[in-house]
Amino acid sequence: MSRVEIKRKFDEIVAFSEVEKFLDTPVKRYSSGMYVRLAFAVAAHLEPEILIVDEVLAVGDAEFQKKCLGKMESVSRKEGRTVLFVSHNMDAISRLCSEAIILNRGEVVFDGQTAQATQKYLESFSQFGQPGTWFDLTPCRRQAGNRKAFFQAAAFEAGTASSDFWPESDGAILFRLRIFSDEPRIVPSMAVTIFGLSSAKLVNADTLLLRREIHLKKGENEIHLNIEELHLKPGQYVVGFWLANGANQVFDSIDSAFEINVVGKNGRLGSEVGQYDGCVTCEFTINQVTNGNS
């Protein structure tokens, strides 16, 4: 950037990065989060023809991540510039990108529409679940986490014999979780998340919502989380897990552990039936009005 450009955009860059209080602090003393905030703010205001962003959303709080996404959308859609966004965050990719490329060990394994790419990506890292079976979670790809406490294995129980013990729409599902901790600790946020095959997060059963802390002893622990009513239409879904001490310290984060089926009350997936369009179930009534009279 020329000196004139820097002067013209300086205040805007500082405001976006939110590091105004630390302008007199040498950058070498910045935390990784502060450094990336400033770096992204500078890059986003360069007016480049192509903006390459690599995992910028892995740091910073939720508000800053939202701001970054908004800026990238503005650069691509309003200013007509190209954004090459590298990330494992499927929600962000689905929101920002019209096309996606999947790389595996440096090789292109898919190049096409984002919806298909996110589905293939999630499927490639998850095994297909079976009711009542323990799944080893140690090989699963982690999105974040210091592993001071982590998920070792998980199992789920649901339904009845008529549904082959798959969870039913509006029915209950119990998750049994084995968690290892390197020392006794209190964990305020433990969650089971359920994603659609398009990567949209549909369920987030987080203990924070119950204001219920999880007390872990040193070594292996078993925790049960019961979702009493699973308001999902019949279909296939991806299960993930989250363990954190608030937003500042993530212990473990798995977006794609295994896939499950949700079936209708007739025990069928119903993926071929139009009545199952959409993701969530709802109760509704219809009342036809004729000649102004109900």
C-alpha cells in the first residue's frame, strides 16, 4: 500500500481489527489472535483482485469471525473480487462460497458446487453409526482443541425394535460419551451437535444452555446426554462433539464423528417421499376459509 493509501485507510483498518489500544505495542508481542486480526484487516482493505484467506476463522471470538465473513462476502459479491477461502469450517464455506475444491494430500479429489463438496467432505471423515455400538473417536479429525480433555468413544441408543433402534422423528436419543481428562477439572460446555449432510448445524445440545457443569475426574469418565425430543425429519445426519472451558479454551472439537439415520414413525427413512422435505418437524393445523367464514 502506498503511504497515501495507508493514511486514507488507517482508521478503518484499526477500527476493523479492534487493536486500537495496542497500537503502541510491538507486533512481536501480539497474541496469535491479535496478529491475525490485524493481518486480516490489512489484507481485506488492500483492494486485491484475489483475496486468499487461510483459516482466519480459527482464531478470534465469534463476533470477529462474523465480521470477517461479512467482509469477505462484501469483497466477493459487492466489489466483484475473487476470494479463495481455505477452511475446515463447513458452515462458513457454505455461506461464502459458490464453488469448492476438496484437496487430499495435495491432490484434487473434488471440484464443483459447494453443497456437493461439503457433503463429500463430511462423509469422507465419518463412519456410519450403528445403534448400541461404541465408536472409537480418537482417529477423528479435530477442528480445534488442546486435548487436555478429549472424547475417546461414543455410542447412541434410541427407538424401538420396529425402527431397528434408530432414532425416530420427535423421539428421544441417548448419547453415551467416554471422555478422558489429564487432571480433575470442571467443564462448563460439553455439546453433542448434529449436522445435515449439507453441513448446516441443526442441533446443538450444549450443557451451557442448562447451566450444568461437567465434573471430570482424572482419567476416563462416562457422561450420558439425552435429547428428549429430536425434531428432525427422516434422513441421514452427521454427529459431532464439543468440549470447552468457555470460548477461550477449547479442549476438543469434532465436527464429523459418525453418521446416523433418523426414521419416521413407520420405521422408514422416507428420503424419496416429498412429505419429508425440510430438516425439522413441526406441529401444524390447517383451516380453510370460505366466503369470509371460518
